[in-house]
Amino acid sequence: MTMKWRGWALATGVLAISAMAQAAPPTAAMLSNACAGCHGTNGGSAGPSMPSLAGQSKEAIVDAMKKFKSGARPATVMGRLAKGFSDADFVAMGEYFSKQKLHPTNQSLDAAKIAKGASLQEANCGRCHIEDGKEGKDDTPAMASQWLPYLQIQMADYLSGKRKMPEKMEEKVKPMSKQDLDALLHFYASVK
Amino acid sequence: MTLDRRNFIKLLGGASSLALAACAGTGGSFSGPTGGRRVVVVGGGYGGTIAAKYIRMMDSSIEVVLIERNDHFVSCPFSNLYIGGLMKDLSPLTIKYDKLTANHGVKVLQAEVTGIDAAKKVVMTSSGEVTYDRLVLSPGIDFRTEEIKGYDAKSTPETIPHAWKAGPQTVLLRKQLEAMPAGGTVVLSIPLAPFRCPPGPYERTSMIAMFLKQHKPKSKIIVLDANPDIVSKAGLFKKGWKKHYEGIIDYRPAKKVTEVNAGNKTVVIEGIEDVKGDVINLIPPQRAGQIAVAAGLVGPDKNWCPVNPTTFESTIHKSIHVIGDACVAGAMPKSGYSANSEAKACATNIVNAMNGKELIDFSGINTCYSFLSAKEAVEVTGVYKVDKAKNAIIAVPGSVGVSPDLSEIEAIYAESWLKNILTEMST
């Protein structure tokens, strides 16, 4: 009595083209475009708690996704979403977003904090967060123009121990006051 | 019930006579030959805006005409927060289309679609005919009001709002809640799944309960759910209701509303049990938007549009693609984020097909937040792909799940979700 729609469509001769046989596996763009609903078109976030992915290095994205997948990095949605992709998918997404231009943001920031943060960055962080945080050494993430609330959420996770700091970062961050750290984040958010 | 060949032809016949009637109108500026490179997108919501924009981003030699009857779009996601009093007006949920034109060259035609001639590849509109090479329909949902006795599609929602399409209906429901006396009763009726936004009715329950708790002491909300249990995020909603709204929410599963009496503000369950309310929010059962139904694009269930899971091309009419709530997208829920993902895969494969390139399998994401209180939210997420053996979209194992608990950080991310997805649709 009941007929599945495919059988019904075949019987009535109205089946449109079947694309299944010749379709290729998802490309880097197909995988990455799905992220853009939250992270912005081409990975340029509209803010304020979603990070931009545009201009991140492949290594930084692969490292972040692997840590989300294993649970090493605290997350809300990202832990589960990372489980939906393979390591090869992470590399494809990493390559895709690394080719996108850094997304400059306009945020209301404190000029005095930016100035203080600039000197702190140079003295403490610049060996890994190179080019004023526009780039990162190895898998160090790019910080430039990230939204301040995103950076603040991440720093809070580091300080509470929820997110583990790399050893070199811990050495630098530990002696800093909350005001120093806040100034640093203002600086990174201001870089275009 | 089965749709046999004869009924199917009748359905098609109905659609073509509708089409012929509309052909009498004067031709618009898109009525001429397409040059072989024109995609027409109908519907400027979560799916249509993204399909139009991404086609232009991927290949600017393709002409894209976006047809939408309004000059703006109001998001259903987050409209429950307005109903609950957390937003002053609907402006944070409203987008316009001008930047899609300025930034991407999408041609926007504000017009009402009156019919589709699939054989001739023509869309009939209130501003004339629009010819296409490929058509993308993102028409959203319409209501199966005929399944509720006493429901008049035009007049009933004027006093018994559904508020399941955001805009004036959303405003009407909030006004009714504001005008309700303290100690009053709100009745919310939820249809059988599938419907647009599976967790939506339960978020609405939470937001209305929050409003009552703050502004209308001793009031309550009776939830009549046609489903045997909460359809989505059930454990989290139950936990949140117990935490915040004990004694305010009266949740009654397996209570299907079959009749409404707008005059004395009563709904009837299964024809026998009357429930009266000072405010009634009746969400009728749903099907694909009327445009898709009239074009004969719904499957044998007569409600939703079967599509190829790679291209989202209708399995009934060639060169017409259906995305968003209206289509059958396998395991993907009918959500705004699903529509966003579907639109991008559809756009990719339309561009590839028009350029004689290889088609690419679908990979998509769903992320959907619900608020339980002013500051706490929960979410459900999943990654989706094509299962070739099943010829359908399935969830990638391990990727689908919900928040472990109600949380404030989820609410912060939810607000950024809205900001980003609406920005993506409008810039």
C-alpha cells in the first residue's frame, strides 16, 4: 500500500538527475563554509564572543580542533562539532582559513591600555605572537583584531586552569597583574 | 496515504492552471532570455539570502535574482526573547537586503510569487514573469490549518496568534501577554513533529513563563503538546522549568488540539476536552511554504519537498532546488543554521553544474540555542553528511548532542550566534 517516494518517483518517471554517483567528497570550501554561520563569511567574525578564523595558520587551527576533539580544550559546542570531522578535515579547514585575509575589526578600546599592552607584548609575548600578533610561531594562534570579549573569555579559562597554557606562556603570564593582562588583550584587539 | 499517479497529475494540473492565470500579468524586467546564467532565488530568509550571496561569491558571472515579498526579514530564532520581554523591539532580529546588492550584486526583486511553471522555467510574480536557468526555493513553512476545526487561515491568527513566522504575529502575542490580567492563563498548543524549529515551542514556554513570573503574579501557562514528550532538549527544558518555573508551567504531553473557538478563546483536544485561556498561542501543524506546494514539489506525504541530498535539487522537478524548512534534509532539523548550511552546499553545486564541473558532496552543521531564562541558554549541535548507500543526509556519529547543563556562557555564545548569522545573511 505505502510506496516509498523514490519508488514512486521512478514509477512515475519524474525522478530528476541523480548526482550521487559522480559527486566528489566535501572540499575544503564545503567543510569551511559550514563554520561561517558562527565565525563569519570566510572566517571573519562579526563578534563579540566568536573568534575570527580568517588568517589563522593551518597549524593553529589543526591544534585547536584536535584539542577540542580530545576534550583538552574546554568548549561548549566545539567539542561535539570537532568529533564530526577527521584529522584530514581539520587540515583542509586549516588550509582554507589560513588563506583568508585577516579580518580587521572596529571595537571601542581603551587607548591607554593599548599603549601599555603594546610594550608588554614586545617585552613578553612577541617571540611567539609575532608581528604584533598578526601571526603566530608554529601553532600559536594569531591574536590581531580578535574581539575583546572572546580574548577575555579565553584568558579567564587560562587563569582558572580550565584551558592549559603552554609552558612558555605560563612563565610570562604568571607574574603579570590582571591589569597587565587586560592591557595586553586591548592591544591585540586593536591591531589591524 | 499514498499519492498515486493520477492524483499527482491532478496536483500538477492545479499548479499549471494557477501558473496560466498569472501569466496574464505584464512582463517584468527579468522576463526575457536568461543568457543561460540566471539563478532565481525565492525567499529572503535564512536559506535564500545565503544561497544568493554564495552563488555570487563563487561565480560573479552568474546573474542572481532574489525574489522576496517584503523589503526586510525578521528572524524567528530569538523572537521568543522578544515575547518574553528581553528585547524592546524586533530591530535586533531584522535584516535588509541592500548590502547583498551593494557587496555582491544580488538583484533583489520585491514581489509576491504567484506561481511557477517548471516546464517553461518561469516564476510568475506580482511584478511580472521571471525566467530562470536554475531556481532555488527557500519558502519556509505554511500551516495545515484545515486540520484544526474552526480555524480560519485569515481571521483566526488575528486573535489567536501562531507567532511562528516572526513579525506582526510576534508583536501581537507579546501585546496579548502584556494586556492579560494577573492570575490569567496562557494556552500554548504544539503540533506533531516535524515542524519548524524543534526546540522552539519549549523555549517559548520558558520565555512566556519568565514573563508571567515577573509581570503577572499567579498566572500560569498550560502547554498542550501533541507529541508524546518534549521533542528537543527534553532533559534540559525539564530541568530549567523545575529550577525557575515550578507551579507556572503545566506541561501536558500527548494532547493534540483539533479544534479552536476564537470567540470564547477555547481549544479542544481530540474533539472532546475543552481548554480555555486568556491568551491562546496556537501553533498549527506545518508543511512546506505554499509556493512549493502549488508548484507540485511536495512528496507523497503532501507536506515536505524531497530533494537530492547533494544538490538539493527537487526529485520531482528538474532545475528547481529546495532548501531550508521546506525540504526533506534527512537527519537535519528544520532550523535556521541547517538552512544556512544547506544553502551553501546548494549554491556550490549549482555553480559547479552551470560550469560543467564535478559535484561536491554535502557537509553541513547545525547549531541551535534556546534560552531558559534571561541569562541561561542551552544548545544542540551536529555535523551532517551524505550517506551514499542510504542516499540521504545523516548525522556524523558522536557529533550530535546537547549542552550538559543550563549555562550563562551558552547565552553569551548564543547572542554572538545571532549576530554572526544575521550579519552573514545581510552583508
